[in-house]
Amino acid sequence: MNETISLFGLATTNPLELVSFVLSVLTVWLNIRQNHWAWLFAIVSSATYGVVFFGAKLYGDVALQGVFMTVSFWGWYQWLHGNHGQQLGVSTLSARSRVLSGVAWLAGFGILAWFLRRFTDTDVPNADAFLTAGSLVGQALLSRKKIENWHVWIIVDVLYVALYVHKGLMLTAVLYGMFVAMAIAGLLAWQGSSEEPEEAVVWK
């Protein structure tokens, strides 16, 4: 799985990146449709992308994929049983929870940036840390079907395009460009089914 292949004129690191690409697109498409099977594809695509990112020395992203796999089991349960044993509906964050989400993002960025600079040989510690922390917040919001998860993913995915171009993961850069469009589509699709804001903290 280490040989380079070409797809539509784009060089990819190896076939595993292509497999991860397809699985990730399916995951987001199912998320937009609020289909709980999205979490199964999320688990598999996180595992394969973890290997791809390790080869690119994006260690924050490697760790992120491991967290994604763990959180995906929780998110799967939340979507099916998170509303007092019933399927979870789409809702919006309270003002307090939005602030907490922003604080969590900044705190995660600071901790991860320090760790990556001190203990790894990555050449992009700040970018890797900022986007990893943002992705964790986005994943937590997605797990609770908070509509604001799409706002987070739009920001994160735009910045990831630039990072993956810098690292030479061109197919993955294309994927995240698609994710931007899909996140906008997800935001529009979820807006019509949004419920009242939840006053509890974001992680509930």
C-alpha cells in the first residue's frame, strides 16, 4: 500500500489515502442525512487516515483520528439513544455553551501546540494543534447533533485545505475542499429541523 498512484492528475501518497478519501465522503454524506451508519464509516476512515497522517508527520492529526474512533462510538449511541433513550434531534447551543466551546478550542490549541513543539518533529505544530483542537470541538458538537458543528467544520476544513497542500497530500486537500461544500450543505439541511437551544454545557 506504499506505492504512489495518480487519480485525475493528482498524485496521492498511496492507495490508502484513496480508500480514506472515499470513506470520509460517505461519512459526511450520511451525517448530512442524519443517518446513524455514518459513525461506522467514521470509525473505519479514522483508522485508515491515522496511518496516512503518521506518514506525513501530522502527529496531531494521528492522535485526532484515535480520538475520533473513540468518540464515534459515543456519538453513535447518542444519535440512537441520547434523548432519554430515544433518537436525538437537531438542536442549537445556548450562548453559554458557545462560549464554552470557544474556550475549549483555545485551551486545546495551547496544550496541543506545546506538546507538539516539545515532543515531536512536526514542522507545523501551531497549525496542526489549532485544527486538531477545532476538530475535537466539532466532533463533540456533531455527536450531540448541535447545528453549530457545521460552522466549526467549515472553518476547520478551509484551513485544512491549505495545510494538506503544504504537506503534499493533494487528494486529501481536494477532499477537504469537498468537505467545505458538504458542511455548507449540512448546515442548510439541518437548519430546518433545529429544536430549541439546550442550556446545558456543550459536552452533555
